[in-house]
Amino acid sequence: MTRQAGTTYRTGDIARSGGVHPNTVRFYEEIGFITKPERLPNGYRVYTALHLEQVRFVRLVLRAEVLQSGLRKQAIRVIRLCAECRFDEAVRQAKAYVVMIEREIDFAQHAISSVEAILQNQEAPGAPPRTRSEAAASLGVTVDTLRNWELNGLVQIRRMQNGYRVYNGSDMERLSIIRTLRAANYSLTAILNLLTRLSGSGEVSVTEALNTPDPGESIRSVCDHLLEALDNAKADALRLPALLNRMKKIATLQ
């Protein structure tokens, strides 16, 4: 389908070109994912080249597999800004989205290193003790999340004489693993089983350590899958600013 500024389309045209069902196009309009089209006196929607680009844009953004740590929320923010034709702000938020993904990649890579270090009985690097709020900020989670992990026995944190909890290097390594496995949608029970078996012996294999729905899946493969999903999300996110600038030009010609 040729995309020209003055061309108009029906719902079916947009759906076919965008690779979605016509009801999906209407749903995108309803939830604010695309700009509301004009309507003819008979009620039929009239779409433009901008709507066509917006539908394709939404599909690109939403195909990311990662949902954790506010990534999906940020992706939706970019989509809504695009639908509101606030393209400059959408570009800024798209760039922020890339930065968020890169941070998640760093966390996943660190978790892999942490698991390997535990298996090899390596001591965690020395680091100044952190308070709960400092540990939460470092991990990009809430204090309540850390408290929940502790209540479920995933990590045992020592207290100072004044009663405050302090997190040392080993605690932070363990928390890094927990964070990544939660991002990969592992239950607290499965994570507890993993950490218990990892801590029990330096000789245990990674595959044996993780009790997952797929017994043959290793912790490394879990993290690798997450990294692959994040890398794919980043590649898509890097395309967004150029697409948004193109839509900005289309909008000015309509």
C-alpha cells in the first residue's frame, strides 16, 4: 500500500497493512494508542497515513517480551505520546526507554556472574554495607519488594546494634540473582529452591540447582533468554526516534 499524505483509508485497509484484525484497530483507538480518526456522516472512520504508521508503531513497541521494572509502562507512555501527536516528547521518552533496557541488560549480566561466582565458591567483592533503602535504590526495586523477599526467606539480612538491616556484598549478589529471576517470571518458591541448593554446595551443577517447570533448563539459559529478549527490545527501541520523527513530518503534511 502506497503511503501518501493525502490518501485516506478505511478500517480494513489499515488492518491489512498493519497486520492486525480490524477490531484491533478500533481497540487501539479506544484505549488511546492511535489518534482518533475523523468520521463521515454515515459513521465510517476515515484514517490517514499517520494512522497507518501509528498502528505499525504500536505493533513494533508491543512485541517486546520484557515486562519488568517499568519497561512496559514506559513503552505504553511512548505509544500514548505518539497518539497525542506529541512527537518531540515521545522521542525523549523513547530514548529514556532505551536507557532503561540497557540497565536491565546490566542487571541480567551481573546475575550470571553472581551465579557463576557462587558455584565456584568465590567471595563476593568487598563493598560498604548498605541500608535497605540504599540496596533497593541500587537494584531498582522498592523497599517493600526487598521486605517481601526477606519475609519469604530468599535472603537473610543481618542487623546492626541499632536494629537497622545492613546489606553486604554477598547479600547484594544474592539479591541481584533474585531480581533477575523475578524478571524472568520465576516464582518465589522456585527462586528459594535455587538459592538453597546453590548455597548448599559449590559442587552442585547449575542445571541441578534450579527447580523449574523444565528440569533441563539451566540458570544460565534462563538469564541468556532474558538477555536475548532485552537485546531484541533494545534493537526495536533504537528504531523508535526515527519512526516518531517520520510521523511528525507526516502529521504536518495532513
